[in-house]
Amino acid sequence: MHIAIAGNIGSGKTTLTKMLAKHYNWKPLFEPVDFNPYLEDFYEDMNRWAFNLQIYFLNKRFKDVVAIGKSQESIIQDRTIFEDARIFAPNLHKMGMMSERDFANYTDLFDLMMSLVELPDLMIYIKSTIPNLVAQIEKRGRDFEKTMRIDYLQGLNELYDKWISTYNGRLIIVDGDNLKFENNPDDFRKITDMIDGELFGLFSV
């Protein structure tokens, strides 16, 4: 079984991935932030490194999806290949940080990859407002994120809403502003109840 966590930067994807992996005994697959050779350069000069960054993510995520498809374990994934192609690359293109030529090349490559893989068994989208995202980003204190622009985050949020509105797989939307799942067991229980209902056709008791 393949469960995927989607959400903007700072929405709590990694935290929720860890909590759900422990709760259901699923194998977690995390986004490789700390080992990305382009990420720090990208935040310093987005125009120069946008295409390189997105190709790195696309390559890594496609390898993950192929491995998940071959696995006999239930895997929960922190961020998906769909977000790279439907959110981050289009946002960079819209902001003028990825050329038309690079974006077309990237999109063709993604479409080819998608013809070879299936949708996750369940997509869990953490929906958050910009103030909540900024507070979370400041709280975790990553140096390379301190220069992140608000308009960049806002553009991502708009594309997330557009993508989720047309997503045709099994989907749960988590209110990231009001469900404080990290510190509130009742809020976490609300999320697991939704998951139980989608995957197993029942609610936990």
C-alpha cells in the first residue's frame, strides 16, 4: 500500500509522516532535504538553479515511486512526484525562474514517467494558510529557508489548491491551521479516523 503526504513548505508533512508511520506500522519514506546538493544554491539564486533543482527532485521521486511499486511493504511517503510537476515547476515557470524551453522539457519528462506508474492508494493533503506556514518555517529555523519569499509561498499555495481540486485519486484533506496533530492527541485521532474510513471502511473505536 502506498500512502502519500502532500502539502506546502512548512505544513507539517514530515511530522505527520513520522506519526502515521508509527501509528500504523508503515515504512516512512522522507524527502531528502538535508542531502540535496542544489537546495541551498537555489534559495540564494532561484533563476540560476531552478531547473537543476527540479530535475534532481523529479529523478529522486521517480526512483522512489518505482521502488514503492515493487515493495511488499506499506509505505508512507513525505511529498510526492506530483507536487514537483504540478506545483513547484509551474510556480517557478510562472515567476519567470524557469524558461519556456526548460519547463516544456521538464513537463514532457514528467508525463513519460507518469505513464509508467500508478496513483498512491491514498493522498493526504495538509492545507495551510500563509501565516501558518511562515510560523512553522520560522519555528524549525533552517538557514536556507530564511530568504524564502512570501510571494513564492503564495504561488505554491494557489497551485496546490488548483491541483487538489482536480486530483482524481483517493484523497483526504487535513486542516493544517486548526488540527494541531503534533501536540494534540484528539486532533491526531481525527486524522486517523479519516484514514481508517478511506482505507478500511471503518472508524477506529
